[in-house]
Amino acid sequence: MAKNITNPEKDFARWYQDVIREAELADSAPVRGCMIIRPYGYSIWENIKASLDASFKETGHKNAYFPLFIPESFIKKEAKHVEGFAPELAIVTHGGGKKLEEPLVVRPTSETIINHMFSKWINSYRDLPMLLNQWANVVRWEMRPRAFLRTTEFLWQEGHTAHANEEEAREETLRMLKVYADFAENVAAIPVIPGRKTEQEKFAGAVDSYTIEAMMGNGWALQSGTSHYLGTNFARVFDTMYLDSNNEQQFVHQTSWGVSTRLVGAVIMAHGDENGLRLPPKLAPVQVVIVPIARDDSARTEVLMVVDSINEGLKKMGIRVEVDNREGMSPGFKFNYWEVRGVPLRLEIGPRDLKEGHVTASARNRPGREDKFTISLDSLVENIPEILEKIQNEMLDEAIRKRDSRTYSVEDLGDFREAIVSDPGFYNVWWDGVAEDEVRLQKETKATVRCIPLEQQEGSGKCIMTGRETSTRVVLARAY
RNA sequence: CGGGGCGUGGCGCAGUUCGGUAGCGCACCUGCUUUGGGAGCAGGGGGUCGCCGGUUCAAAUCCGGCCGCCCCGACCA
């Protein structure tokens, strides 16, 4: 059906790249691992950003901006942090034609420089909590880049907060995890499993890391957002302290949390189909596209008059609408063009429709001629928000169904080893392992512990790796 | 870095075995006819065949070296 797009069943990685190219989301850059985010792809990111930024502000955070360059010594201060990030740092050694006194790291994340400033700004318990966020680019020299999922430079948001005690900081960590989970489900229409990361998988420098794990179209997991409780790890090395009400010096307890342009990849892979992209209305750069159809000039005049009034009506309601009145292109070509780009709702308006007093509509989540429906012209504009809402809900429902149909329980490692290959998906298992067990699991199955879900079921069983009795369930999956 | 594949107009490819001076589809431009699921015809523009060197009267093609890209793995938001 769709030209130039590989069937996802046949070759999912190829399909992913095809969709990115055909929908004009991104292009590859002259530098390995870097990408150009094209206007259409960037506009999805802008919508993600707008929605999250509003949530951050609602929860009391303010935006700030910290520098791209960080003194190399900063990164080295926290032992686990260096260990985790050293292999993937880009380091600037020269500037202005001279060798620098101290090399500068291009930020892979900003905990260190932010702590440096926090220790200057925070003096008293009255300065707490300090709740900041920044929208920025970061650089991590990854071995194997993939468009949106893992690029050398990527765009993200990183929240950094300082609190008077552990309890408040932990509360903040989970609050932001919930903000992410709500965004994923209610805006991106992607169901996620919120959970805690294991020792092996947690952020370099964190006490505890939390994640939202989403399932992609091939059954693999994608970590779609993280929130960390940093404890006093960074405060201790940067001397980020405050005077409490008893006039005693205390270290602040911190959090950091982030989501990135990886979310665009998640949207592509969670919703896309054999015809290309499918966008949930809340994130779609174009929510409604109108394709006028006219055989001759007189019909065109008549059709365009109606189209214009619908266009204006929808715009007034704040709906992102576009009229495709390009000439010399057949309606069929335009239908496909907008389907590849994932536009949630298409309205087709021609002389036949006008005669009947309606427009023909097609929802992207139910493509094809058979599922087209009509909307009466009288109530058209008022009906659109409801239809978009319905598409949004249907997409979430479908994503939940797809995920649930690929979620299994397994008891035995041997069974799992075969199952994860024949039926990639989420596998719920009993778990009482330590870091070595995780390494062995990954070696033997290529799967990892994605998270220890916050919601745990009752009961107990034998750990899939150690055989020890446990009441903890975890999710295993192959991951990007 | 290991294992596989590939570099030829914007994109996808053929041509390489057996050297003879580059071709196809899509896209693009012009004109006419078209327009309810990727329109037709006619005309047209665009490529130092990844780079460097060698062999030869002659290299996309043979030889040597280098570079880059993609997929799979280790790493990771």
C-alpha cells in the first residue's frame, strides 16, 4: 500500500527509518550520530514541550538556563557520575586558537554545574525548596546512534531541585514521575509502566532512579522518562548546604528528572503503522487537514468558499488546521501524503459533498475507504473537537490493548529465553536478583530488567534467576 | 571495537563477473489534458560513479590504500 515504507512486520528498524524520511521528521547530519530535526518533526517536539512546560510550572518549577560548557573537574567530583559518563563525553581542549588551561566538557547532563550554582544560592532553609528546570541540548558520544532514540546531541529538559530533607525530595521525585506518566498517557496516548530502576540500570550518581517504560511496535521497551532521587551525593561534593532552623548546617537532598526528543521516537514507534506515522491529536502539528476536490473552476470556487469558512471556524476554536489546495495533485495523492504524516483527521470536500450537505471524513487511526464517515455541514465545526477527542482516546485504548496483548508472565529462565525471541514483549517475573544476576540475564537473553513497577501484585514466588522466594515482581524486556 | 551489508543525479536501484567514456524508476521543470485513494502524454534540466594512487590507448568496471554510511552486538535519555 504505502510506497517507500517497509512493512513493519518485516523489518521494524527499516520501517522506522522509512517513516522518519517519508514524514519528513528528520534527516541525517554530516556528523555521525547527529540529526537535523525538520520542521514537521520539530513541531511535534514543540507540542511535547509546551504541554510539559505547563505542567512543570503548575507544579511550581521555574525555567533557567545553564551553560553548555562545564569544567572537566566538575564532572570528576562525584565518583559514580564520572564512571558513568566518562566514556561518552565530548571534551573541548582548544578555544580562541589556544589550548585551554582546563578542558571543558560539553554537558552530558547538568547536575554538576547546577550544584555549583546551588551551593552559592542556597544558604538558609528559607531558600528551599529550589525548583528549577531547563530546556537544553546535551551531548553524549554514544556508540550506536538511532534517530530520535539515541543521537549524539539531543534536546531535552532537565529538572533540578533541592530540598530540606529526604522525604520532600523523594516526594518530588515521584511527583515528577507522575507528571511524565500522565503526559505519556493523556497527551502522547502511550501507556507506560512507572517503576524503580535496579542497581544496574540506575542513573550514575543517583540513590534511586525511577522510569516510565513504554512498549514499542515490535515489543521492545523504551525508557521514556526518568526521575531520580539523588540524595546528598552531589551536595556532599559541591558543598550544597543550608542552615536549618536550629542554626545547623545540613546538606540538601536533591532530585533530577528529564525527558528528551526520544519521546518523538516513542510516538513514532508506539503508534505508527504500515502507512506511516499516526499522531495523537494533542501532539499533531496539523490536527485537521482539509482536501478540497473540484473538477473545474466553477466547482472550485464553490468548494473553496465552504472550505474557507470551515478553516476559519476551526482556527477560531484553536484547532490546528491546514487546507491542502495545491493544484495539479490528485486527491488520492493528497490522502496518502497526509496519512504518511499521521494527521489525525482529514476532511474531504467536493461538489458531491456540498450537494448532500456534508463533508467526508477519515480518521487516521481508522484509515481506508471503508471507514470513512460523513459530518453534516450544519454542525461541522462544533463537532470537530469531540471527534479529535475520540481519536485521542481510541489511540490510547489501542496502544493499551497492543501492549497488554504482548505482556506475559513467566517463571522459568529457560522458557523466558525462548519466549523473548519468539514473542518479544513485557515479561512479568519474580525477582530477587543482584547486579551480577542482571548481567547474567542480559548475557543470556539480551533482555534487561526494565523496572520494578510501583504497583506490585500480591503474593510471592521464586526469583527467575536465583530461585529465592520473593514478593517482588519486575518487568523484563528487550530495550532500545 | 567485533560480525554482516553498502557507497553510481534529490531518493531507490541497474551496470562491475568479461574495461570502450553512464542508464532505469520515482522526484523536479515546461506545456496540454486531468482531479472522490499515490493521473496521462509530450518535451526538458540535473551525476568529475565515496576519496587517493596504480595498471591501461582507454577505468564506475581491474589492483592497492583510505574514508564514510547502514544493520546486528557491547554502551545509553
